Amino acid sequence: MSRTPKTSLALPKIDTEEKTTDLKLRLKGKLAQDLADYARAYAEANGPVELELLAQHMLGAFMEADRGFQSWRKSEATRAGSRLPAGVAE
């Protein structure tokens, strides 16, 4: 039976088979409530997923959407690529 999403969230359905990383994080107040609410909305739209996995994908989606970070990353890669490794002559 196919589940029709009730909401349109920015985070797409997570592949639960991919490798995970441990993350220890303590949230308080509004952010804790917002994350709990998002997890419930996500579960309604896509099915339940572990909170740790959800947070990992939310962080990844945030970094992918952050144009300033992507610009910085690209400039870092360019600078790193322009540096010669130790022991290599020009």
C-alpha cells in the first residue's frame, strides 16, 4: 500500500539503509519542540524514522542549501588544488 504524503516537506524521504554516524546532541526549549514536531510531520508524510537519522539528513540538507557555505567550500577546494603537495617542484 502506497502512502500519500500529507505535507510537503523540504527533506525528502530518507533511505534507512545507508550508513549512519553516531551523534550526541542535547536540545532545549523551542528547538527541541520544533524538532519533535518536524519528526511527527515527517513520519506522517514518509513513515517513521529514527530521530538521529532524521537530524543527520536535516543537517546535510541545510549545508547543501547554504549558498555561502557552498561558495566557501568551492573556494577552499580551488585553493587546496592550487597548492602543490610537499616535495613537488613547480
